[in-house]
Amino acid sequence: MTTPRIEVGPSKDATTAAIAAALSESIRAAQDARGTAHLVLTGGSMGGASLVGLQHPQVGPVDWSRVHLWWGDERFVPSGHPDRNETEAREALLDRLGLDPSMVHAMPATDGPDGDDVAAATTRYAAELAAHAADGHDVPAFDVLMLGVGPDAHIASLFPHHPAQRVTGAPTVAVEDSPKPPPVRISLTYPAINAARQVWFMVAGAEKADAVQAALATGADPWDTPASGAHGSQDTVWWLDAAAAARIR
């Protein structure tokens, strides 16, 4: 397990700009080392703002034709629905890039081949992950996996005291009673998240300060504080604005 590295910016805008610059560098480094990069996107205001930041002229160029895009979780609603993390990412950046659809691995929607069968859709995404993984592995070794953190310290769709946290024998889990609407979701599990080379937490706002403090506390229990259970194999970074970092000691 890697020791968390904490990067604090004076504002949300400064933090998302730093994330965008670091992300473009990490993608290029992965491509130089392995030909392609595997990037896991997240939703929420920080996820969208970071993608917008990649379009800034001062951020280095990215060869998107060699980037596999994945998602850490998704709301199980129809394609194009405003609740979907995919929709947010497409509006923020992806639809401007002319991407090869085979490189964009969106989680299934209710109008997909499995309809509203979330269990089948979850299994389908697990199979897609496995198809791009090395032999003997369930998921690719993601180069960067980005996560937002809720005020309750949830990550992806792994919530405090929710049984989805206990799933360890599969890379994906169907969440049918999320405490945060919409109630039906698909999420990566801890083993899939922790397969990433780098895990980045992206957090802004005073309402997240308690969650950040709890997740970084020595001996934090993921059952109570899910964010404390995620880490990268090579690097774990907390990208924070000053408000979210206010309670760190």
C-alpha cells in the first residue's frame, strides 16, 4: 500500500488545473512506457472540471487515440441521461475528441443489451474489463484511476456500511439500494480500484473536509470511511483545495 501524497491548491480552480496538467503528463508517460494508457474517469464537479482543464492551451497535448477510457461507477439509467457520469464526461470533453468508440468503455445503461437487468449489465462490464487485462488478471492495470469523495467519504458507489463494499471476488458490483439517488448503480469493487497504478482523489469544498480528515486518519476503517480503502500500487494522491484540506493535521 502506498503512502498518500497530499497536494493542496488555494482554490478549486487551481486544484483542477494542477490535476489536468498532471493527468496529461501521466498519460504521456504511460504511453511512452506501454504504448497505450488506461484512464478511469469519475463524475461530480471535480471530474468534469478536470476534463475541461485538459483543453487549456498550457496543458500538454494528449494522444487520445491511445487512451482507453473506463469509469469507476455509473448510475444505471438510460444512455444520455444527465445523471450518468458518461454524459457529464462527454459534455465536458469526450464528444470534442472524435474518439474511436472501441476505446471508450462506458458502463452499460438501461437501454443497452441487458435492459434493466443490472446484474447482467454488471457482469458484462466485468467481461469487458477482463478482455483488456493481462493474463491471469480481472482488470487492466489502470494508469490513473480518478475518484471523487462524498461528504460521507464514499467513493465510486461504495458507501459506508453498504454490502457492496464486501464484494471481493469480482471487479464489478451491482448496487441496487444506493443511499444516494438514483438507487441502482454499477461500481468497481475495491480489488479493481486497487489494481490501479495511481489512485487520485479529487476533492473540493468545506463540506468535504470532515470526510478527508476521516479517510486520512491513522487506522481508518473502510467500512465506516470507504475512501480509506482505496490506494494505488505506485502512487496515491489526494488533490484538495484549501477548504477540503482545512481539517488535515
